[in-house]
Amino acid sequence: MPINLEYFPAVGGLNQEAPPLAMQPGELVDVANYECLPNGGYRRIYGYELYDGQAASQQPVPGSGPIVGVHIYQGHVYALREDGSNARMFRATSSGWTEVDSSRTWTTGGSFAFCNYNFQGQDYQEKMFIVNGIDQAVQFDGANFTSISTGAGTDNPSLVVGYKYHLFLGVESSLVGSGIGDPTNFTANAGAVEIAVGDTITNLREHSSALIVGCEDSTKTLYGSSASDWQLDDLNKSGSYENTLESIGGQVLGLDRQGLMSLAAAQQFGNFAYASLSQKVATLIQDYTQNAVSCVNRKTNQYRLFNGRDGMYFTFAGPQLVGVTKTRFPDAVRCVVSGISGNDEVTVFGSDDGKVFRMDSGFRFGGVPIYAFLLTNFTAYGGPTVNKRFRIVQPDIRVEGNEQIQMAVR
């Protein structure tokens, strides 16, 4: 009797939308805490560790309640937490969390956004910019804070980005730009502008030759380089949820009512092509329409989307989506950022109780063992009603470190 030899690669990621018989071998029926590898295969994700800059004995950020903002600037990790009366900023140091300036505070209840931008040229001249939707924008150079007044009727920007040597602030449905080369000057004589967008701005992201302006019900592109030639064009009638627009693999990704959408530069009207990347998890991603936050991890070429304790990892090989997997953390992700610290890319997230964690570190979730599983497509072996006998199963599994792997068959 002939023996059939079957082999299938572990690729494709989670697919919860296709009928079982239509799924490809290697696709996943369900998964938790695994990620797709860009060149094929699945790997259990790395863990995360409590972080405060010390080598050991890590502590939460001083204050009360959850972390309200995290950012990486000039290789240092910063976190903001409220104390009941104000929000204060702390820096992770070799001795733990240290308040940057006790006299510099923000109003409670804000939603913080950050950007780093260099208006002068030398690395050390890069500045951090901070907004929270309640107070004036703030410039920080590593030691000193400078409040930025736009002179507009409402001076409480919720978004900030540096673009073409201008500082752009999102203030409700207005895009306010500084004078060229001077992020603190918002006078018309210096070349400052206020552009009425006509829709509440939810995201700002520089990409290719344009500034992508994500709104609640539309997406727009800003072209030009100064007040003499700024041009705001409509891209589409689909908006993006706040804190979900990221740039990776030559495209901008953002979450909207249709799922995770891609804006890729193309030789088409508007200079961008628009496509959905979440068809295989269309139902699942609808749970991420409120309070979602995102980041990119360039080391793994991933777009990561979080909603509390739940997450989704979208892995790319260049511009092509390899697959999607689910994650489940014991700690909620309230805010998250990726950046360079030293020679490494670092991803940190702020959680509840003042905790800041460094992701992709170790093999536990803050000291808790990682619960992980993946369930491959079981209809890939011919008709499901036909009895089969398996003589041998030979999985290709690789283990990091010196830990032994235990396997059982049932």
C-alpha cells in the first residue's frame, strides 16, 4: 500500500473568516502569543519586563493611576503619570524613575502625543514636542521646557508632527503649522499657517512626499514645503481611529471602520493606493475600534495593535503582509512607543498602576509564564470524513537557549 508524504510550511497566520475547507495548509484556526516570521514559520513571542532604567529592582513610576504617556527621546525612556492633581514627566535612569522638572506639570485627563524633530541639523539639537489635547504644546531639549503658543482661538493641540522643517499641530479640525525652521513661531510673517481641514483630525504621519492627515471620516494629504505652496487634497472618505496610523514597509497603515487599511505610494490619482489588510481577521479587528494604540517594530517588521490586554501582530516581508496573530498580555497596554536606545530598537508600553514594561525581553510576562498556543488548519489532510492513519509526524521545531521542550501526543 503506497504511503503519502505530506509537507506544508507553517505560514499564513490567523484566518477566522474563510470556511474551514477553504483554508490553506499552515494557516491558523486560533492562536495566542505567537508571531509570524517574515521568512516563514511561527515563533512564540518574547516576553516583557518591568522597566525603570535600573539593572534590577525595577519600580513603578511615582504617582497614581495608569501611565498616560511614554516616549523615547535621545536614547532615554520617558513616562508621564498623574498624581491626583497634575501629570508629571519622569525619565528612566540608572537609579530608577527621576522627575525631570517638578515645576513642569500638565492638566489631568489629557491624552498625550509626542514627536521628535530636528530643526537645526546636529543630532544633539533634536527636540521633543509634547501635546495632550488640553494644554499648550511644549518643546523639550532634554533639560528645559518651552511652552508654545499658536495664537489660535483654541490653543490645546492633541497631535504633533515635524514636516518639511515646520511643526504641525492638530487642533480639533484645524492643522496649524509654524514658521519654517522655528517651531515656536506661529506668526504669519514667519510663514505660519492655519489650514481648515473640515473634519476632526485623529492622526498625523509623514510619508513619502506628503503629510498624511487622518481624520474621523476622511483621509487627506498635505503637499508642498512652505506657506507659498501648501496644498491639502482629499484622499478618500474613510477616516482612521486615533493613535493607529503608522509607517512601515513603504506604506502607511491605519485602523478605520473597514479594518486595517494601507496607504501605499503608487502612480495613481492622489499618489496613493488604498487597500485592506485585515480580511482574514475582519470580525476580530472590530473589537479594536475604541481606545486602540499602535506601534511598529522594525526589527521584526511588525505593525502592532493593542486594545487593553489584547493585541494583534501584523508581520510584513517588505511591503507584503505575511500574516496576523493574536496576543494576550496579563497587563493592559495603555500607551506604547518604539524607538532607538543605544544601538538597539526598544519598545516600551505603559500599563496600569504606574508600570512601564520593556517588550521583546526575556521569556516571561513581567515574571508570569507565557501562556501560548497555535492551532493549525485541520482540514488540510484531504476529506474530513475519511478516516486516516498517520505513520509518522515530523515537525520542524527550533528552541532558543538551553531549555528543553516537552511534547505530548493525544
